[in-house]
Amino acid sequence: MISRITTRDARFDIGTEAGSDAIHRNPRYSYAVTQLDDDCGIRGTGLAFTLGEGNDLVCQGAAFLARRLQGRDIEEVMAGFGSFQRELSNEQQFRWLGPHKGVAHLALASVTNACWDLWAKRRDVPLWQLLLDLSPEAIVAAIDFSYLEDELSPDEALALIREHQPTRGDRDAILDRGYPGYDTSIGWFNYSDEQLRRNVQKSVDAGFTAMKLKVGSPDMESDLRRTAIVRDCAGGDATLMVDCNQQWSMPRAIEFGERSRDFNLLWIEEPTHPDDVLGHASLAKAYAPHTKVAAGEHVPNRILFKNYLQLGALGFCQVDAVRVAGVSEFLAVSLMARKRGIPVVPHVGDMGQIHQHLVLFNHIALGHEALLLEHIPHLSEHFLHPCRVDDGVYQIPQEPGMGADLI
């Protein structure tokens, strides 16, 4: 049973240039960490991601929510985790601080991820293996489907998982070849043009064939010039994306889409405010067929993802398990996206540690295409078992759990 619950406010300086984007010019990558120790000496570690200030508030929220796990067995908790998570997210007073978003939801993410990590460690398997070993019924029982019934009921989710079971063997080869990554670190917002050129060459030399540039400057000519630099340095065959980090108004987002057509962009990410679902739907139509909209880093919960998907506002779904309510809500969004035929390419606020497990489940169990997984290495030295990326490809983790343990 769970005998001890602790939280940790972990903040890391990454310099004044790395991690910068059009909105967040000087981030301090941070984790609100929940740790669950059981009476067998096993520790589950859960993460929620922030950029520094307010991380302590998320830790306080996680400590408040996690109290209900004291003295409980993780197998019993996870057998009906969907219902348990619903109870936590609807705690009558704490819910007012959300609902289902902001500090309250990040706290729930940290607690949820700690539960999944402890469960995988208790069974002595990596998270991806635990997910693949679970029956379709067990997966569905771990998800809160409230507010989703008009789009995806538990019975529909069960049928969707079962539908892809007979062909799972066709997709197991991913476990031998690894999962393709893409490099975000070439083009942080504060980097000079010359550093951008050097970084692209470094990325190509490291085996990456896909990379992403930060845009959103007040000077659109600067954004277009830098996009041209990356395309020229990476070559015409490289996969290129850009990320505005919510900076543009709708007219400016449309203008960039029109003026960037010759760059053959796979997606334009977070082109405007994440609450503007209708705006993203309009942009998806305006960008077609040359490129697509990607979003999800700041879409806080499954309900808003449902709206995005129902309105055709996403070309790529970037749900993040350390921003929504952890692994369980990630699975709910993945199932809705699969139903709609929308690829899931997670935002990697956890440096790939957790998501390298989840994309394997998405591909093998749900039949999602194995496209790309973002690679950001800035915190790798702080993890006990950092993700391994060789020649641009994520290698399959073998350690029990989700790789969230910090040194």
C-alpha cells in the first residue's frame, strides 16, 4: 500500500537562449513532482511541467489531491482509476480553481502520472509494456469519459481498441527500429541567424530529418527570413515545422500562412490563442492544402480537445501528458483523435521521458501512424534514466516505469 506521499519543487536553469519562444523569452524549466512510496520500497514519480514561477502552487495542489491515496494499494486504485480521477478533478472546493485547467489540473497531472509510474514499477515493466499488456477493458476503466459521451463513449473506446488488436503484430517492429524524433533545439527564438545555421547542420549531422523553428516576431520579415535559412540549410527533403507559441492575431496568422507556402511546412503550430477554437478551425481551412494546424501544448483538457476535433481545427494533435491530467487524459484524447483520423504528435514538455512510452502504445495498440516525437534534451542530465536518441531515433526504454525519476 502507499505509505508515504511527498512533493518536490524542481526548477532548472537552462540559460537565457535555450527554450525561448515568442511568448516565453526566459523560461526556467521546472517540474511539480509527486512521489508515492509503497510499503514494498517502490517509488512512483509523477511530473507536471511549468516554466518556473507558480511551480510551488502546483506542488501544493498535488499534495492536497494525493492525500486520498494514503494507505491504498496501487492495483486497487488503478483498477478503477477513471472514476477515482473524476472524483479528484471534481473536488468541490479545489475544482473552483479550474475547473479542469490551470494549477488545479496540473496538480492532477502530477498525481495521475505518479500513480501510473508506481503501477508500472510494481509490475516491473516499462510504462509502454504495461499499457500494451492491459486488456481493452482495463484501459477504458483507467479513463474519465465524463463530458465526452457525445463524441466518445466507453463502449466506443472499447470497440476502437479491440478493432486494432488483430493487427498489433504488424506494428511491433517499432520496438526494434525505435521511434522517429524531430529536433526543436535548432531554432529557439533568441538564437541569432548564424547560430541557427550552425544548429541546423548539427541536427542534420546527428541524424535528424525533421526539425522545428520558433517564429512569432513582431517583424514577419524576420520570421520568413529565418524559415528560409532553415529550409536552405536543411535541404528540400527535410521535414520542417514552425511554432508561433500563440503570438499572432488571426489576420497575422493568415498572412504568415499565405507568405510561407513555398517553404513546404508540415505544420504551423499554435498560430493564435489556444482558447480560440473557432479561430483555429478557420486557420485550418485557410492553410489547406499547403500546410496544417498543430496545437495542444496549451489545450488544457479533453473537453477542449473534443471541440477542436469536432470542428476540424487540428491537423496534428499535440496533447501533452504533463499538461492535461496525466496519462489517463492523454489516452482519452488519443482515442478521440484516432476516431477522427487525426495524428497525435505530442508536445514534449517532459523532454520525451513519458511520451516515448505513450507514442508506442498509440502506434501499436491504436494504429496511430508512427510519425514524429519532439526531442528537447535540456534536462536529460537531471533524469536517472534519460531518454536515448540515436541518429534521430528514440530508442525503446527498458527500465520499469515511465522514466520520470529525477537525480
